[in-house]
Amino acid sequence: MTAPASARAAKSAGGTDAEMWRAAGILLCAAVLAGLDATIVNVGIDAVAQDLSAPLSTVQWVLTGYLLAVSVVVPVSGWAAERFGAKRMWLCSVAVFVGGSALCGLAWSAPALIAFRVVQGIGGGMMQPIGQAMVAQAAGPSRMGRVMAVTSVPVMFAPVLGPVLGGLVVQGLDWRWMFLVNLPIGAAVLLVAVRWLPSIGSRVPQNRLDLRGLVLISPGLAALVYGFTVAGDAGGFTAPGTLLPLLLGVALLVAYVVHALRSAGVPLIDLRFFARRGFAAATGNSFLLGASLYSSMLLISLYYQQVQQVNALEAGLLLAPQALGTAITTYLAGRLTDRLGPRPLLLTGISASLVGTLAFTQLAAGPPGWLLTASLVLRGIGMGLTMAPGMAAVYSSVARHEAPRAASAVNVLNRVGGSLGTALLVVVLQNGDPDPAVAFGDTFWWAFGLSALSLVPAFLFPSRKGE
């Protein structure tokens, strides 16, 4: 391809390389904020409860309220980006997130803080899928792997950096700074975005909101995520406080599936995407990786804190080797995805993660610290090899104008997978052997199984790019 032809191809895909990377960098900054905020708050819950004189059972809703708000708004993000314009909605989402952060930092009571976290979750929930879709539209098929490698960074590093930053804030400052730290960074992102972020994708002003679908899918997802979230504290999936919301969530989502398949218009989550083998394999892989990734990282952190008796800050530092492994391979995986396609990288990455998990299944035998550290590096390498190819495959399987709704679908499944995987492992752990080391080792076998399941959709990807 000649240089002018290459430039025209890049422009049709969303701009030149410089414009694409500038847009990706701006969008990534907001994604980092949301990713860190989701984990940094976990560390400060005890401090919040003490300062606001509220029971821990009430303050836990600071976490749950945020998750439920995200679950409610993710399905509508694709429609909103099409109806009002992706850039406009993304800017509004960042503004809501930053405003919610300011309100959280000023909260005078636990109920006020919970309400403000819901506001923050609305902004964060819209920001992630819209930004992801904008990056995919700017990249185009030929650059998808490289760009998705960069945008996978928040997913990989937030669980590691969040507890470290949270521990530093709580120990050195005040819990309110867990939220107030978002203000200067968020304001700077907004100013830069208004000036430099291009308008990506086209508006479809005539698109009508699928109200019936919204009434079914958003409460259904919220009920499902809530049921998974409380399953550990309730003692299992069959406790009334868990079973009722799970059944309600499943019923509403089944009703949504019937509605979406019969609808003459465009549903919020377009189930026709799943008729495409590439999209179905990619989103199935995202669901299972979400289940294994989030749950196992929580499990490792809990092991270090409950068995090794380290604090949250030290646990975050002990997870740093995993982030190092991810950093080694993420960018390389992005470039190789553009050349080879996703299947060989996904299979290699999942296999590496499985091998890296084996040492944690033997915790009852007291494996040496160096072996656990090396295993974390290997797990990180595997994670770096899987996230970018998987996300690139999602957006490569849809047309450019379909990216916003595809982003809604994949984020919904990834979030439900993460909630399900976390709930499953917490329930297994709490009902495990009285010896904590044995219980953690046994539970890691479940984490191993979840990772192994992701090999199934990975085999459905094409073996080479272009197949």
C-alpha cells in the first residue's frame, strides 16, 4: 500500500496514528480514574465507618451502591452514545463522575455518602463502555490490537495500585481524599478532552430509546449483581436474601431476551450480535475471563491479608509482580494480535495463567514465597496475553458504527462474570476447611477451573488473522 493510500485508510478508520493515540491517551486517563476508584475505596471502608459512626453493614453499601449504579447504566450507554454523540456523552459521564467524587468527599453521613457513590457510579458506568467504543472506532481493524493493549491497562493495574494508593491515603491523609483526589485529575482530563478529543463516530438522532428493554435489563442486571454481591455474607446462593434477587434478576433478563428477539426496533443490547461466531466467542471469553480474573485477584489479596497477616498496603505491594508480568506482555500482545489474530495469544495466555495459579492450589503445603512471586509474574504474563486480543476480537467482529452497542454488551457480560466469579469463590472459601491455608488452596482450584473454562471459547477464534 502506498503512503497516501495508507494515510487514507487510517483516516477512514478514525484518523492518523497521532490523532488515534492522542484520543486513546485522553480516554485512558478517565478509565484509569474509574478503575482505581473501584478498588481504592475497599481499603478505606473501616475508616469511613469509624469517622461517620456507622455500622460496617451500612457502610458496605458504599461499595454495593456503586456497583449497582454501574450495572443499571451500562446497558443504556450504547444508545446514549449514538443518540447524543459519543464525545458529548463521554464528557458528561466524566463530569458526573468528578462531581460525584466531590460530593463523596463532602459527605456528612453514611446515607449521604452512599447516595453520592450512586451518582459517581452513574458517571463511571457510562464512561467505561463509551470510551472503549470510541477507542475502537478511532483505531479501526488494522490497529485494534495495539490500541486495545493500551486500554486494557486500567483493568490490569487497578486491582494492584488501588489498595496501595488507598492504604497510603488512609494512613497519611483522610479517607475523604480517596474521592477528592479525583477532582484535579478529572478536571484536567475534561479540559484536555474539550480541546483535543475529536468527535468520533456519527450521531443517530432519530434512534428511540428502547424503554421496555430498559425497564427489563437494567433492574435485572442490578438484581443479579446484588444477589452475587451479598451471596458471601448471606452464606450461599440459596439464602433468601440472595436467592430472591437472583431469581428476580434471571426472570427479568429472560424477559429481556424474549423482548429483544421480537423487537422490530433496535434493542439496548442487540442480541443479533451473538449470531456472529466471532462476537459470540469474544464475549463468551470476556465473561469467563471476568469471572476468573476479578475473583482470583480478590482471593490472592485475601490470602495475604488473612493468612500471611499483612495489611492492605502490603498486600497491594505483594501483588506488584503480577502487574510486572502484565506490563511485560500487554503491548507485545497488542502488536502480535494485529499480525497473528487472537487465537494463538489467547490460548498461550490462558495456559500461562493456569500454570501460574497451580502454586496457589498448594497453599496447605506452605510453598516458598519466591514460588508464589514467580507464579504471580507468570499469571500477569498470561493476563497480558489475553485481555488485549480478547477485546480486539470483540470490536473486530462488528462494523465501526456498531461499536457503542457492542461495548455495552461486552461490558455487561464482563461485569456479570466478575460478580459471579467473585461470589462463587467467596462462598466456597467461607464453607471450606477450618484451616485457612487449606481452605484457600481448595478455593484456588475453583479459580483454576474458571480459567480453564475460558479455553473453550478461545478455541473458537480463528487460528490466523483474516480467517
